[in-house]
Amino acid sequence: MAVLVRGGETYRSASAVQKIFYRTFLRDIYANKELSERAIRSSGLDWTLVYPTMLTKGPAKGSYLADDRLPMRGNPTISRADVADFLHKAAHDPTWIHRDAVITD
């Protein structure tokens, strides 16, 4: 199974402030995001798209949230160690095949 990490939720589900940030500072990064997601989804592979919130260098907490969509307030974060834990679990569990996963502490 291919487990791919992409930054942030999709543009359509972003808040107004996030959309402004995406259109200005992250414009080049997000330019082909929808196209690449469409290619992954239609690839015929078993895939999981993972959208972590802002990454930290902190230790794993093991108590992160993961779902197709999560309400976001403030400046949500997640440690790289917890992202790695989720990626490992998603790669070995069919629960997340053909799904998007938003993860945060």
C-alpha cells in the first residue's frame, strides 16, 4: 500500500484565513495539489492520503486524533513521531485504504 503525506487539508475545506495563506505564501506548493490527488485516487493502488497539522519535533504522545475530517481551532500541531506512528499503522491496517486521514494532537 502507498501511504503518502501531503500538507494540510484540501483547499475546499480550509478556513477563510487558511485559504488566504494558501493563495499567497503557499501558492506554488498547492498549485498542482488537486491534480496530484486526482492521479493518486485514480491510480488503482491502495492509497492513503495523510494530512498532518503543523509538525513539531516533540516526542510521540500516542494520543493523536485521526479522521476523514477534524474541526480545527487555533494552531493545531502534531509531532513527527506521532505522524510516523500513524503512517506505520495505516500501512498495516486496511481501515485507511482509499481514505484521507487528517491527524492532529
